[in-house]
Amino acid sequence: MEAQVSDRAHILIVDDVPANVVVLGNALADAYEVRFATSGAEALELAERAPPDLILLDVMMPGMSGHEMHRRLRQHANPVLRDVAVIFVTADTSLGSELAGFKLGAEDYITKPIVVPILLARVRNVLERSRRRRDLELSLASAEQGLWEWRPEQDDVMFNANWAIPLGYARGEMAPCVMSWRQLVHPDDWPVLFAARDTYFSGETRLFDPELRMRHKDDTYVWMQLHGKAVEFDASGRPLKMMGTYMNISRRKHAEFELRRREAQLATMIASLQDAVLVLDREGRITMCHVPQDSRLGFLSAELVGQQYDAALPPEAAQQLARAIAAAIDCQCTVQQEFDLEQDGNRCSLQLTLNALAGSDQDPTGYLAVLQDITPHKRAEEEIRALAFYDQLTRLPNQRMLRDRLRAALAFGAHTRNTGALMFLDLDNFRRLEQAQGRSVGDLVLVETARRIEQAVGDAGMVARLGGDKFLILLEGLGASQAEAAQRTAGIGERVMAAVDRTLEVADQQYRVSVSIGVTLFSGQRLGEDAMLQQVEMAMYSAKASPGNALRFFDPEMQASAMTRVALEQALYKGLERGEFFLAYQPQVDSTCRIIGAEALVRWRHPEKGVLAPGDFIPLAEDTGLIVPLGQRILEQACRQLRLWQANPATAHLTLAVNVSSRQFERGGFVEEIELLLQSSGIDARLLKLEITESLLLENTDSIVRKMQRLREIGVSISLDDFGTGYSSLAYLKKLPIDQLKIDQSFVRNAVDSNIDAAIIRAIMTLGNSLGIPVIAEGVETAAELDFLVNQGCTLYQGYFFGKPCEVSDFEALPALSAAMVSE
């Protein structure tokens, strides 16, 4: 039976940030004995009590820095602590910091964020170097290797005074002696011993160096490495006497056993993967190829092993792999990229994830590449995009896409003073034609008219179908001059009217339609898309008052309600000062109709108009910038309410979702404001959920994602509101710290009667499930809608079917909550 020798090294982790200590500890705990310290002073005390084999030392710590602690170790009275191995761990990637650490005698330097495979490799390498150094020093200082002389013909072995030290005996405990190898060597290893002797005698090897097990003092067996050569020969040249040493290699052998076990585990894990896996050596030769069953990647097979990847793989795949390898070497991180590949006439979408396999010299010894077939996900994305952003009849962009483009155009125009135009088209007397000829003829007329409009506009702008017989045209980059922009817009409008007015033939019948066009120009003014659409619609109705085929520009006098807007803006300022805004709470429930939380919806208790819904004042607050202080008030009220719920066992589980505007989220210091709110209110951050829209992710993406990650780090969750109305892709969503997707109520409202909206919901559920992101549906108003959502696998809901937004007293009086609160 082999000895159960404990070879777990002791590692001391020193870092003042608990989260870093947890990351390092979790990564190392399986293989090593780990202790922790959060300051230099505490670390020195622990090291003096029990010297570790290795110290992972943070450089930047308050009080005693990592460099200072290292100096004290090197000057310590205890020689063991003076020689302990140190790896610096720091976020400071500057050359000066790294050089300073090495000058102090550090074994290695690891930068944050920690890459666990690199960490494990470097720790393993440093411990191995340290072990070898100690072994050499002990060997040179005390000659504690076992020395032997062997006369093979007599089978006698003479051992020196220190022969038993490697076998667990103290110096001087055993005297020099003569015995047979059979008395020491494990019986199963006798053949190994004598086979090594015979191959050495035959000249096949230059050194006698078998590895075998020898009896330890505790009557177990330990692994030993023999090294020897012949020193006396007979006349025929046959060895008469051999001399050599032996040393304990149990640690190495156990490490080899563990490596083989882990390699077997890795092979088993890879074999169970649903993705293709390639392992390359440093020269790009394929050393392993795993292809899952039912894989559509026909270019991969086990026959590729031994070949160069650039010759074995299709050119496009080889190029992508070469780029990924270059990127991995450059950034020393995981590289992920997507590409399309054509196979047997079919195109598939693949996601490549590549990691470098680090060696002891920190240079890659090879590369691990995982190829995932994401064709179904890509098709789901395309389906969502086609259903959400394109009109299914005319294949033109729909209102959602145009609104996004209009929002961006307005922002660009406000910044650059470049003029753009929005045109609203309505076919004259189309409903009369449809009623007379039927829906099918009407659809054919719309398709042909849409084609003509798009052809007339050409590359000058974007054409979208608003719905029914209404179309929108967005023109951008018309110049700084309003007069010139108006002239160019009128010219495009005349081309459109001429194209539409031509006779068209449908089902062997000839028809003729005309169009009324309203136009509004924009440049520099801070108007939202709703205001623009309102203006252009007013202009269109002005044109429609003419006999037909007319074009009218928006006249400010058309907007008789402008004074109302000014008055409302002033009232907004006063309302904020007087505290007229309050929160209404709409329940969110799970599949058992249990209330799990609420969405906080702002209301305005207007002194003259009564309670106003968000749609009556939020757009104006956005336009005027008042959305920022208003949003802050909303968050403060929400946190106060969460604090009250948290104090009651019946409501302590409730989460609260709060809508955050793009302007508020993008504002500098937003995350810090949330942290202060959490601290001052004393609430559990996990109960607060911030709802943002997809449109927020289109601008300043890196900055937004960093804020989302910081919010998640402090415990606040993020819900992507109105999902399906934006541009989010699978690859993009996978990188975002999103905790929930919220299906827009416009899809839910029509899901029962509209195949398109039903398909969008199914696609969103598929996407959410594939990414492991929970999905909640808003706007659930009927049992039919709920049944549909349940059948699609949706388990979280919100809408009038479960409760309208109400004040907190009414919310807490809901049967599902009031009963629990009374029992408490």
C-alpha cells in the first residue's frame, strides 16, 4: 500500500480587499492549505507563527505596503522567513512597480484582474522552483541523500551513514549497513529495478536511474529516484561495482498522479461538451480534437490530430483562429469572436473562444479553442429584429426603427446644427378603395406604393411604414441653411407625389392614389421624437385639407398648445419644490400569483389637474433636464419604502423596480449616488432593481457597461425594460451584466391575436433561457394573455390583471400581502 503523504503547500494571501482574498482563496483552496491576512502587520504575525511556503502579497495596502512587508521579511531573524517565496499581486501594471518588486527579490508578479489559470500556473511554478532550491541547499549542506555501492553479482548493497534520512529517519538514527535491494524496494518494483540495471549494462542507457518505491520508517512505501553509474569493470568490460544516490520524489510522483487524474477528468469533461474543442501546441499543431455527436461542423474530426491547423481547417476558420491566437498573446486574456462559415452550401455562425495555455516560462505552451455553433441563436436574433423592426407587409422599417433613427438624428442635429427633416405621408381616400375592393387588393396597393416611395427617396433618407396607409420619411444631413433644407425636402416630396400618383395595376385592375405630405424641419432644437411626430402629423392634416397631392411644412401657429407646455414646465419646477410627486406601486407576481415585488411608478398630484400619469409630464421632464432631480426624488422615496418593507417579515422579501432615465444613468456620479442612498437608507441592495431601456446601450457603451458592472458589484440588479424594441444582440447581451429581461407591453397586448407579436415573445423567451436571464412580462391584462405567457414558459408577470398601480396603503392591502401582514 502506498503512503498517504500530504504534499499540500501552505500559502498566505495578504490583501486589504476582502473580495480579492475570496477570489484568490477560492482559486487555490482545492490544491493548497490557504491562510489569509488583510494587512502587512497581521501577515507578519501569521508568518512568524507558522512560516508559509509562499506568500501572495498585495502591493498597495494602507499602513504597511506590500513592498515594505517584503523588506521586513528579507531582514527577519528567522532564516526560513528570509527565504520564503513571494509573488506580488497588484492592479498597478506600470513597469516601475513591477521592477521594484523584482529588485526586492520577488519570485513573480501577477496583475489584477486575476486570471485563474495563469494564477494557478505561476503559483505552481514558484512553489516548484522553491522546492528544488531547498532540496539542493539541503543536499549540499548536509548530504542527506542516500549513498549506495552495489555489487550486482553479489546482490549486496552498502549504504552510507545518511542512507536512511530520505526514508524518514533522523541523522544518526541508522548506522551504515549492507543489505539487499529486495529488503528496501517494493516487491512490485523489483522488475523495474533489474530492468533498469540490464538496459544500463547493455549500453541502451547512459545512466542507471529507475524510479521505484522504498520502505519508509513508518512502514509505508515512498517514491525514490536512484541515480548511479558503474565505477569498476572486469576485463570484458562488464560492471563489477556501481555507485550512486537516491532521493525522495514522492511529491513529484503524487503531482504526476494528480496531473494524470486531472487530465483524465479534463478529457472526460471535454468529451461531454456540446461544443467542438481543439487543443494546439506552441507551433500550431493540433494535439486534440473533440467533436460532439450530431455536430454540424463537418470539417472537424479526430483525423486532424497531428496536422497544422492552418492546413487542416477551412481558410476562414484558420484565419479567425490565427487572429485569436495573436490577440491572446497580445492581451494575455481570453479571446472571443464570432464569424460565419460556409459548409456544403450552407452558412453557419460560430463563436470562437480561445485561451492560451501558460507554461513555466510564462510563454504559451499551446492554445485551447472552443467552437460553438450559434446558428440557432443568430437566427433567433434575426427573427426578433425582423419582427420588431420591419413591417411584415411592405418589408420597410417600422415605426420602432424609425423612432430610434429619429432620436439619434435629433441628438446629432442638436449637437451639429445640421438640418434634418421628417415627412409624414398619408394616402388619400385609401380606406374607401380598401372597403370597395377588399383587404387583399388594399395590401397589394400598399406594397406597390411603398416600393415607389422608397425608389423616389433613394439614398436620400429612410422610409418607414407607420401603419395602415401612413408612411414616414426621415431625411438627414440637409445642411445648415433652413431655406436650402426646405428646398431639398420639397424636391424629394414632389418626386414622391409624382411616383405615387401614377396609375398602378393590381389583379388586372387599374387604380390611382394620391398622397398628402406633412413636413417638419429640425436643427439645434431639443425636441423629442414624440414632439416631432406631433408637429409633422399636424402638417400632414393641414395638407390633407387640400384637394390632394399636397405638401405642407409645419407652422408654429399650428401648435396652439405651446403655451400649455410652458405652463406645464413651470408647474414641474414648483411641483418638485412642493413635493407633489409620489410613487404608485404595481405588483409583480410569480407563477403561483405570489407577490414578489413591485414596480415604482411616479405620479404627480397636480394642484389643479389632479393626479397625472407619467405620460403627461415625463417627456417634458426629459426635454428640460428636470428628469435628473425628479429621478433622484423617486429613488429616495423608493429606498425609504424598501426600508419600511424590510422591517416587516411579511414584506421583507419584496423587491422594488425603479425606472431610471438615460440622462440620469449617464450622469457622472450616478453610481456613487446609489451607494450613498443604500448606506443612508440601510436597505438590502439586492431588493433594489433599476430598469433601463435598450436605447441607453446604443451610446457610450463602454461607460454604461462599467456603471452596470459597478452597480452589480454593490448588489443592485439591472432589468432591461421594453425588451424587443431595441437592437440588443445575443453576443452583446452575453457581455452585459443584465439580471432580467422585461417583455414590452406592446407585444403582450397583441400576443393573443397577432402572430408577429406572439413570435417575438417566443423568441425573447428562447433568448432569455439560452442566456440564463429571467424574463418578466409587463402589461398582462387578461386571462388569455396570461395563459399564452404561461405556455411560453414565462413565470414572472406584471399588469392590470394582477393589480393596477396604487398608493402604498392600497398595495399593502392587496389580499396576498394583507393576510401575511396581519399574521405577522
